[in-house]
Amino acid sequence: MGNEKVYQMEFSRVYHLLVNKAEKKGRTRQEVDEIIRWLTGYSQTELERLLDGSAAYGDFFRNAPELNENRRLIKGVVCGVRVENIEEPLMREIRYLDKLIDELARGKSMDKILRK
């Protein structure tokens, strides 16, 4: 799937896929929300408003209130690509979230996921 297609996907659709992935491994929607809030700076109210709308996934990241500085500490492989080596900034932000949800699904503690 090309980057533009990913950017055009509705955030709410992607969000439900992320939650499903976490819940299948015994984690919660609240943990997914905490990760998203940590990464993007959205409040829970803002996140819920976006889920009720039709925001594009790319716009979700482009309009993030405050991307967490510690996101650059996220390292590893997602879909066979090292996230720290992704050159396109918007795709790197998307893959950071993918990586954090992968860590959640693998049972990592929230302190470690949130780089505390």
C-alpha cells in the first residue's frame, strides 16, 4: 500500500485495528489511548472527537498538538523496516505508533513502552 493511501485512511478505522490487535493479546483500549495521547499530545476528549469524525490518518499526525520528544527513542522493526531509518517524517510518525502498539501486544509494561 502506498504512503498516500495510508495517509488517506480514516483515523477511526486504523484506531479500531490498533485496539483489536491489543485486545487480542489481553491489553486494553485504555492502554492504546494512553499510548496515543503520549505520542501525539491529544487529550482524551480530542481523541474521542476525532474518532467520531472522519479525520484522515495523515491529518491525525499532521495536526497532533505536541509530538512527544521521547518518540525518537523508539527503535526497532515494523513491517520489516527499522522505524528509526524511515526517511519520510509522516510515515515515521505512523510507524512509531505501530511499534508502540506491537510492544503493547507483546506484553511490554507501559513504563517501558512510554520510555519512562
